[in-house]
Amino acid sequence: MGNYLARAWSPETGCQICDEDILDILNLPKSMYPIIQMNIFVSRPTPFLERFFQRIAALTYPKDRIHLVTHCSVRKQKKYVDAFLEKHGSEYRSVEEIDGDRYYQLNSGFSIATPNSTKLFHPTLQKTAAPSTKHGGFFYRVTINLGSYHATQLLCLTCRTFFHTAGVYRSRCLEKEECGYFFLVESTAQFTEPEALEKLVTANRGIVAPMMTRRGLYWSTFWGAIHANGSYDRSDDYFDIVEGRKKGLWNVPLVGTTFLASRWALTQLKGSENDEDYLYGSIASAAVSKNAFMYVDNRIDYGYLTNPTTVTLDHLHNDLWQIFDNPLDWEEVYIHPEYHHWTRKEVKMQDFEQPCSDVFWVPLMSEVFCKQLIEEMENYGKWSDGSNYDPRLEGGYENVPTRDIHMRQIDWEDHWIHVLRKYVYPIQLKLFEGYSDKPWARMNFVVRYKQGEQPALRYHHDASSYTLDMALNRAHVDYQGGGVRFSRYNCTLVDTRVGWPLIFPGRLTHLHEGLETTSGTRYIFVTFVNP
């Protein structure tokens, strides 16, 4: 109700209070920007984590005005944290790293810790990086063996920012005059707005969260209301705010996943009691008890949340399996950047490049996809032996054997069928007019050609209505020789393109052979569509 009193927001004029009491830091030199402690939590398996850190690095807020703290309790994803710190750590005002091996979950309860509460944690401190004089101070990478529960207690509202070597030298945000803000970021928050931090600081609210949702869903960084029993409730204007029909700074009862808290808010919350199981619920309870209002800002597009629900860490490149739960991220990473140009209504069959008669070249998959698929295959490692006997097939016999791995062997067949139906089908309708059957394939496999194993493949017809034959690595760079020859058309292709499948009819007309790979290793991805 308070969001609408005294016409604070109206349909005619929008938000009337959004520009009140702002802190216009954009008119300040960057050396005068408020100092922020940014706390990054990887507390559960997270999709597209490398992308998350790329976007954190792309935030334009001066890194020398940020104390960085990281906490990762997902051991198999620690490599992304390490890579980020290795590349960008020295740019920050300070870096602290908390090791969460002992615990796995983000704390189920949140204690607004006082200085005396730190006796519960007993951290072990290790100096893991040499000091430097950058920014007139010291750069330390500190490992603290705490779980997510204790780490969040220690960091979130006690705000410790430094741990010196040779003793227990500790200082907290609240004890340092320079520390003005606390910025919490869970690893599912993908910031696409580079000036996100500047915008949040400018809003000048005690606690403010950027409005972000899971793409295509209503799961967001705030609650519009809380039920009398303390559970989630949906406010009448929730959909209007999430969908952007109403824009403004909204006073809300709970924020989560990511938020910025001012020094004033931290001071208000300090020492508050907590007995709730839900991290953000306990923060909300403390804020209510201290009249520290929380806001969500939906005036600009800050970014979005990834969906971690089905993430597993069973593979080398687990994001390949996220096509169903994070489809837009998947497309942006793995589909060729030129693909959508060729699906436009005005594009006709004759517009596609035909290096041989009825052999079409189409940009489908990105170089990242091709590289990761090769690495996934080699990591799996169970290549067929290249003989006619193949126990993976129903009849156990392969007429034209190759050294290969089938997609169903790595539990990725359904994912590739989805690619065929969503991305290949629109191309099929343009290339093969009148053929509207939805694509399906049982034979989807990566072939490996190299000397000493299987360098070439004899002439054959494919058992398909049409075939996709896609290069996964670079001719003349990763291997020499190779390519394909279509005998009926006396046409040879050697300079194949990574991620650009050759699409051609499989039966009768396109007898072809795989030419000898003379050195290196050649990888191709083959699909027999509608056999």
C-alpha cells in the first residue's frame, strides 16, 4: 500500500519518488566512488557459471573501490572461481576467499552476527598470495575453511573484509569508515547491465535489489507479499512489476539472490536476533524489526536468473545438458551467431551456399559447442573399435563402421533431438520444399579420424532422408588432409567450417567417402535424419 500512498506511483506519471534523495555518483570522479564489499556465493551447482564471472568482470564499477569476497562450496565448480581470481583478482581493492568444503548448502538460517558471535567460527587462515602495494594497501587471497552457513553469517552482516597473515588480523565493514556498502550476489544472478552497481548505489536506499527473474518465468529476486504464516504470498501488482508494466522503486517485504545494503542498513541490523530457517526470510524479519525498508528496482533491465534446478556435475561441460531448463543461455552460448539470419522468412533455398550439388552449408553450432563436444567425447573415452560388430545397434552389425561415440552413450540424445526439431527443422523447410516431417534421428554420433586408428571412410550411402555432417575442428590447423568427396558430382570438400554442417540427401544420390586424414585428429558430428 505504501508504494501508492500520496501518489508515490500512479499510472499517469509513474514513479514520483524514484529520483528523490538519490546519490548521483556519476558526477563524481571514480576515485571518489563509495567503497563496496562484493560477496559472491557459489553455494549450489550453477549453470553457465563461467558466463556469470565474465559478467561480474564486465561490471563497470571501479574494481579498486571493491573489496571482493568469494565463497564456493561446490568443489567441481571451484575452477571457475579460481580462473576468475587468477585473471581479475589483482584488480580489486582486496580479495578474500572462503573455502566451503566442509558444508554444501547456503545457510538454512541467517544470524545477524555481532562482533562477539565470531567465536563460533574458529577460521583457519592461510596466506595464498603474496602482498602487493596495489591501491596503497595489500592484496591477499585468503582461504577460510567455513561452510556456507557460517560464511554467510560471518560475511553478510558482520562484513569482515580483511584477514592479515601472521595472526588473526580482522576488520569488518562496520569497523572501517571506508566500507560504505555490502553487495551480495548468488551465482545464479546474471548481470547483463554493466552499470548495475552504479544504478543501485545511485538509488540510495538502505537495502535495494535489482529486479531479475528466471527467463520466461515469474521466479524473481523479491516477494510482493508475505502470508500471515510467514510463507510466500503474491501481491496484486506482482505480475505488473515483474513484467515491467509498472516501473519504479518498490518497497517490498523480502529480497533475495542479490541485493545492495548500505552501511546505515548494516548498522540498523547489527545485533538483531534470528531464529528463521530461510536465509532471506531472516534478513527480512530483522529489517522489519528495525524499520530498514527493502526495495526492488525494475526501472532498467539488470539481467536475469539462471535456473539451477536440474544441474548435475556428472560431465565435463555440464552446461551442454541445460537446453531444457536454461534454453536462452544455451542458445546464446551454443548456437552459431549467424544462425538466425538464415531462418528469416525472406531467405530461400537458393540463398544457401551449395559447395556441391544439393549439398548445403548452414551455420548451426558455435565454436564453443564444437570444442566442448570434442572434449566431452574424449573425456568419456569409450570409442567404438571400428569393426562391423557393434553391440550398440539393435542387430549388432554396422555395415560402414567408424570410430565413434553415440549421443545416447552420454545421455545426450534427447537434447540433440530437441536441437533438430527447434533449430534444424526451420532450415529443413527451406532446403527441402514440401518435406515437412519433423526431424528425428537414432544415429547421432561423433567420429574420430586419425592415423594409426581410422584415417578415412570408404564410399557409402547414408541410411537417412538427409544427413548433417558437421566439422568440429579446423582443417589445416588441427589436422591435415580429411574432407569429403561426392563421387556422382565429382565434388571434393576439404576446407570445411567448424559448426557449419553439410546438409545433403542421404539415399541414392549422394554417394560419398571420407578422405584420408594424414596427420592430427579430425572430428565430425554426424546425424542421420529420419532414416
